[in-house]
Amino acid sequence: MLFWLEHGGFVKPGESGPFVDGGKRIALDGELPVNTAGGNLSESYMQGWLHVVEGVRQLRGESGPRQVADARTCLVTGRGMTLQTASCLILGASS
């Protein structure tokens, strides 16, 4: 996650650690909610495909108690099984 915060341009290189310190900024009601379904430790089986499902649910407003208010854009990231590849997908809600 720290890698993507920096490489996605959310924070400058080296600033991701302080940005997430304490967890409030990346919490469900924080300024940049991340891993709304629990991330790799909770719901990433199927090699990360469920991250895409969670992103779509967030944009459709179908995430129940973990719904991000007014979700309009979602960045879904993943890595290959050998950790030699990385990917990202930007999802947007339709108007």
C-alpha cells in the first residue's frame, strides 16, 4: 500500500509512512480510505480479483457498513504471484 500511495501520486516519495501513521487518514471515514474490504489479509484471495469487486461495489454504493461516502473514483492495485509485476486499474462511477 505504501508503494501505491507514493507511486500513485497521493504523497511524495518517502511520505507514505507518516501519512498512514495512526491510520486515521486511511480509515473508512478518513481523507483517503484504503482497503475498504480488508485488503490482502482479509479478502484478496483469487489473486486480487476481489479488490476489483470491492471497487465496483463502492462505486455502485453497495458496500453496506463499509461504504465510502460519495465514492466516485477507485484505484485498484495488485501484484503478480511472483511479485515481479504490478498493476493498477482506475474505476469511475458513471454519471
